[in-house]
Amino acid sequence: MTDPLVVGVDGSGRSLRALVWAAHEAALRHCPLRIVHVLPPAHSYATTEEGRAWEAGDWDRGVITEATAIVREAHPDLEVTSALPSGTPAAVLLTEAEEARAVVLGTKGTGGFGTLFVGSVALQVVGHAPCPVVVVNHVTTGHSRVVVGTDGSAHSLAALAYAFEQAALRGAELRAVHAWSHPGPHAYVSAAQDAMAKERRQALEEWLAPLRERYPDVEVAERVPDEPPVTALARASDRADLLVVGSRGLGGFHGLALGSVSHHLLQFSQCPLAVVRPRT
């Protein structure tokens, strides 16, 4: 069976946006969609999914029923399954992520996903899931552009590969951003700084080269802005349908599950944000 795309729902408006985005993504990929609504840990007596569904209240079952109906109306040919597991949302979603193509979440909501916000469930899932995690806050369409941030780290190279795949699926332009900052005042431009900018652009071209060969139909625009990565990527996200970053880059400590750039972009991205780590 093809790995499903997993989406967490809780009946909130934000989770509805995540659901709509996930259904569209599953349809593009021709893969199953698995809709998950987490019951509180108190619902822990049943040992099967059927038993947990019976234990769930009318409201909980209604969340799943409504979400499934929305998806099937929009994508009648899409394979859709649902689940009502009990437990803590982060633990449940991390378990789901082990067999998922990707996990899609809203930034925060109510009920079982009431703490989906930076520093809580979303942060835990983004920081530890083995598959890509897409956090949907603002939904944008019509830009036909995927933006990816890269710095040459293993995580950002995985993000590049994911971004190329996304751009190919959507027939969209890929904007590759390698942001950097020189140590001196921005008003002062020296020959050494010009050389550094040229070196950064050459590095970006090298990182892109093998993926350009794999995806020859993807139009690629290269950007090497002289500004902090969070600033550059947050600005670029305002004109994109998807922003892709690695879970951490070259500047972080190796023991951290999530780097500062991806952490900040969970708050500042103006479009859905995909956080990617290398598959082990």
C-alpha cells in the first residue's frame, strides 16, 4: 500500500485549512489521505480503532465525519481513511509519521489539537517526525511558485529535493534562496564582499545542478540576498504557494531537533511551510 498523507483535524478553522491543503496534495500525488482526530487520553479503554470510535462522543465522530465528507466531495476519486486514536496529540502524530508520506497540521486549534502552536504540538511534530511536516497557517494560491531555503547542509539538501518535487507536481516556478549576511555595514560594499556573494551564488548553483538534471522542466530562479535567512524567506513566502526549509541548517547545534530559522518561520511564513529532514 502507498504511504498515506496524514492530516490532523480538530474541527477548528485552521485544521479545516490544513485538511483542504492536504486533500489537494494527496490528489496531486495520487496517494491515500488519512484523517486523524485525537481523543483525550481518558479515552484509553478500547484496544481497537473500532472500539475507540464507539467510545468517542458525538462531537468527536462529527469532526471525522465532516472532514471525510468535505474531502470526498472535493476529490471523489481520492482514497480516504480516518482514525480516532486516543493519547497526546504529539505522540499520536509522531507514531502516524513513521508510516506517512507527510504529516499536515494547522498551527493551532481547539479540542484535541488545542495546543497546536509553536513550542507545543506543532513544534514537537516538526522537530521529530521522520517525514516532511507541512504546517498550514495561511493558504495562498495562484502564485505558481515554490520557495526553498538552502545553505548546503544535509537537511537543506533534503529540502531542495522535496521542493523540486513539489514544483514539478504543481507546474510551478522554484525560487531557491541562499541568504547570507556580510559582517560589515550594509552601505559599504568591498571587493571582498563582492567575491563572497559570487562564491555563495556558485555554491547555490552546485547544490541545484543535480536536481536541475532530474527535473529539467522545472523553472528555477536563484536568489542570494544579503540579509538574514528568516527575513529573506519570510518575505519570499508572501509571494509563494509553499515554503520549504530543512529542519535545521549549518548554524545550529547538532543536538537540536529544530533549527532557529525553521522555528521562526513557523510563526512568520505567509504560506504553508514544509519542514524536511533527511530520511535515515
